[in-house]
Amino acid sequence: MKKILFSFILFTTSFLFAQTPYEYEKSTGYSGSDIPGLKYEEDSFSFLVLGDFGRVGDYYQKNVAREMGNAMIVLDAEFIVSVGDNFYPNGVASTQDYHWKSSFEEIYTNPALYADWYVALGNHDYRGNVQAQIDYSNISRRWNMPDRYYSKTFELEDGEKLLLVVMDTNPFIEGYQEDPEKYGDLHKQNTTDQMKWLTETLDTKDSSVKWKMVVGHHPLYSGGKRKTDEDTLVFEKKFADLFDQLKVDAYICGHEHDLQIIRPEGRYTTQFLSGAASEVRASGKREGTVFFAAEPGFMSFSIKGNKLLVQTVKAANDKAEILHSFEIKK
């Protein structure tokens, strides 16, 4: 009898541990859907990236929010990154602005989305009250924007670390500096100070930092609408060489309302552009384009050991689809 009981317990334990995060949550009452093809690896460290989202639930925002919630469950993900343009068209006026409810709190309602959000500023956010977005960190449990630029270090499963550096790219766009009426206090921001901070932060002496990722709103490269814009070309000149020199594994951005992965020949840093969380525009290729899609969606990042897996997810009206998978190996 004891042998039979032991065998039953062993079988039951093995069954429970063999479950994926989604299977476990479903067995306890979760009402969301699986995302077929979204790859989960046990002991991986995962997070999601969206951008250009705050449109009161219109365009594709609700579809993307729904599938982000499902993806958080499937991947057992840790947090969410927003690359900016959090509120259209003119940011927020205060921490009490109704935009917080209509474009954020009442849209991202899946329980799994009540994780930490690490948020960057976009150009549309500068048309409103930037300080209100910083101050909302003291109101919301999940909204994290301690300053206009900041960094966060995460412990990985193997004892090594991920360094996540969130820039404020807006002051580096020269055209914005010339329009204080439109972009508020942007012209008062000191780019020299930020560049010094960025360089010192990325040039870490912590040998346990295995992965370096920078988050910013504006792209280094684009095959989309802003492919040949002066702003894009100048931004590349300012930062592409620096990121390579400091061994930045991923530059994560938005601004273009599409999904792109670009790594030009000879470059160390791969750019991941995820700006299709609500409105979507036509996209295209340029030199170094690995993938592009003019589809609503987001990206997932999963780290395990020497591998980074980035999966691009399309959010359709009633389901999700994996558009592309990309790996970086150390």
C-alpha cells in the first residue's frame, strides 16, 4: 500500500512540475487564452515590450492589451517595458488626468499586467506634463518612472545580471529644442549630463552584468516612415558607435508605429523597434533589416544562459500569432 501511495504522489508531483505556467494558471481558474507557438523555457527570465500605446483603447490598443496579458501568463514574465508615447496626442496634464484611466488603468486589466512597468518618455509625452508621469510612480503600484532617465539591474536565474537603461531620447532631437511652445520644458534638459550618465552607467565594472539593454523612444535605424528623416540619421550618428563600444546587446525603441528588427552589417547592437501597440503604419526594409511588419503587436524578450530569444507577437481581433523569432547568443 505504501509503495502504491508513494508512486501516486511521485506521479502527481511530476505532473504538476511538468505543467507550463499557462497550464497551471488555467487549472486554477484563469480565463485567458494560450498563445500557440509562443515559446516558454523553464528558468528563463522574460519581459514584454510595447510602445506608442495611449489612445483610449481605440485603434488596436485593446487587442494588444488582451494578448499582452496572455503572453505574461504563457511566459511567466517579470515586467513590461514601454518605449514611450504613452498618451496621445498631448501627454497628460496631471496625475489626475482622465487619460490615466481611459488609456492605461482600464485597458491593461489582465491580472498579469499588474506587474512592474518600466516606462520611457516619447515626444507626445513632452507635449503634456512630464513631471506628472514621473509623479504617477508614487500613485500606481505598477507604473515606474523615477526620473526622465534611469536604470535598473535584474538578477537572472544563473546569478548573472541584466542591466536595463532607460534613456530620455527627446532632448537629443534637435528639431524639438527649437519648439518650446510644443515640447514644454524639453529645451531645458541637459544632454551633456545625460550622455555622461549613460556612458558611465553602461560602462559598468560589475562583472556579473551579462546583458546590457537600452530603452529609448527614437530609433537608431528605420525602414518605415522615418527611414531617411534627418532626426533618425543624426540620432544614429550620436549613439550607434557608442552602443557598439559599450557592448549594448539590444537597443529597444518605438516612434515608428510598426515592428522592426535591424542590425546593420558590422554592428554589435541589435535594434528592436516595438511601436505598434495601438496605431499601425506601413513599414519597410533598409540595410540590416532582419524583420519588419506593419501589424499591431508587441515583442517578448526571454533570457536563459547565453541566449536571448525575442518573439514578435501580432494581436489580431480574436487571437495572437507569432510573426517572428530571433536569437542572440553570447
